[in-house]
Amino acid sequence: MMTSLNVPPSASCVRLRAIDAKTQMCVSSRGFIQPLIPGFEILNLTSITFLIEHSILGKKVLFDCGARKDFENFSPATKKRLNVNIKGLSVEKDVHEIVQNAGIPLKELDAMIWSHWHWDHHGAAEKYPPHVKIVVGPGFKHNFMPGYPINPDAFLLNANFEGREVHEMTFSDAFKIGEFRAHDYFGDGSFYLLDTPGHAIGHICGLARTTPSTFVFLGGDICHFGGSFRPSTSIQMPDPVPDEHLDQHLPHPCPCSLFTEVHPAGPESEASKTSPFFEVSGFAQSAYVDREAAAQCIEELQRFDAHPDVLVCIAHDSTLLRVLPFLNDQHEKDLNDWQDQGYKEKARWGWLNELPRQGKPGREMYVQGVRQNGELVEDFMKLKATAY
């Protein structure tokens, strides 16, 4: 029962479809997780967004919009940031293109909800019809509006906002789901927004009711890697690790000691099977603006992950790409039957494949350098903008 997480009962549900945002990026691990493990200096990230449909109200909203493939149209401030932080990047398609290719006109969208303001989550907002509002978390307007070039130091473009409603969420301690302050987005218990600070100013997550008793937690960047919230005391690492989670080159059956050997608690410690491998990075250039708040949110995320009626989907979990159906090529397939399909169990330990083991480094970089249309981009700043 979801009473343990204080979710009010409701028979109202949304239809939830996942979108592969067709992004591969490689970043320095130390900006996201600690401790640093030899052979795991690079974190490989993909990107997943969602289409949420409320059929009774006739509304469709996006939760996150991925990255934009026209790198030249990032603001100068974002380009500078990418020059420093990105080791590898390829964006094949924009999310708005994927939605249209699935036969859904952009005019049918009511809103795009941004989990936060970062470049790989807000897409190319100016490409959407003006009636499609932007929904953001607390503090967004004060910190990020107006955009570039009105504010020459802005990370976002003012073209994203021109002629478009930007609705900033407010949350109250009077209504919480779990320990997260919450807002009933459609007013009928079918979809909630959750206040989840730590990674970025105004970071929010979503909780979509897929049946009256099951939910999908849309995690955005509440954390960036499965090993940041798994294993836990409730979700202990199995021994051996089930074959369905492992790459073909690994031994089958595979003892969990192959992975716990790099756990900071030590391979022989019980904690290596019952506590996450990583904490939020405390590095000076950490991707988390408030490390303490982020750690609290991740700890609470573990409670949701432990609940059998909640499927947790963080935006950059590459394992989900081989487990979930996607709007990209299965237009009509949704996630509402996720529990019957066993997606939660199938996706739980896939992140282990990224880890170093037996003295060998983790998975190779998904993409070497920044690629745009197959060509190497050596300096974002030299790309000439066209959108502003």
C-alpha cells in the first residue's frame, strides 16, 4: 500500500510514455560522485524524458525536453561551461522532433515541465508553439530570467521565454509525499510534482500514477547513477547477480564479489551489499549546488525505490534504454503496465556493468569528443548561433 509514502488514494491515472532523447555524453565522474574509483573516472550518461497524457482532461505534457542538437544555439555562458565539463557528446535528435515523428503534433502539447534548468533538460523551447507553457521549480525566474542576450551572462536563451507563459511552482509543507513537498499537478491525484532540491536551483521530480496502485518516479537529476542509491538495506545486492542484468562478456552466474571489490566499505563488509557505492560529490566543481540537500533527497529516493509499487527512472540511467519501450519506435506502447512487465526488476542492477572489476577499467566512453552531424567539435565558442 502507498500509505507508507502518504500518497492519497485516487482512481485517476495518466498515460506515461518514455522518450529516448538520443543523447550520449561523457563527463568527469568526480563532478558527480565520490569516492573516486580507479578505472571509473568517466561517467557515461544517456538521456530519457517522458510524455504524460491525461485523457479525460485532454492534456499532454512533457517531463524534460532533453538536449538540443544545434549546439551553436546554446548561450555563450553554456558554451563556456560545455567546453570545460564535457568529455564526449552526441545528440542525434531533438525531443520535439521525436514527438512529431511519433505522430503527435506539437500543438497538442499543453506544457513542458523542466526538472531543472540545465542544458540537457530544457531542449529547444523556442521550437514549440507559444501556447506550450514552461513549468519550472522554485527560484527559477529570479535566477534564470531574462535569458541571453538581454542578460549577456544567462545560461538560457530569452527566445525560450518570449511570448510564452513560464509557471514557477510553489510548494508547501502542508502536503508531502514521503518527505518531499508535493503538488497535485492535475488536481485529481494522477500526477504529482515533487520538490527535490540539491542538484540544481529549482530541481523537481514527478510521480505519475500508472494504475490506481502503481507509480513511476520521474527522477530527473535527483542523482546521476544507479550506484548512488543502490544497493540499500531494503534492496540488497543479490549473490549471484541475475544473468539478465549483465553484459554477455561477464561470467554467468556472476558473484556479486566481482563488483563489491570496489565498494568503499570493502568487499568483505556487509555494507557492500546494503549501502550505495557512491555519495554526492564534494569536489569544488561539483554538479550539485547543495550537497547536503541532495544527499537527503537521495536517501528519501531509496524509500521510493524500495516500494514494490514504484518504478524509479532517473534521467541518465542507460540501463532503461534496453529495458523500457520508447515512443521513438513503439509509438503506442506506454509504461502503465510496468509492474506486470517486470521492468523494475529487469533494470535494477544494470548499472553494475559500468563499474571497473578485477583490475580492469569500467565501460569505455560512449563517444569520444563532441560530435555534431558526425563532425568533431573542438570549441563550442566557435559555433555561430542562429536562434538569437
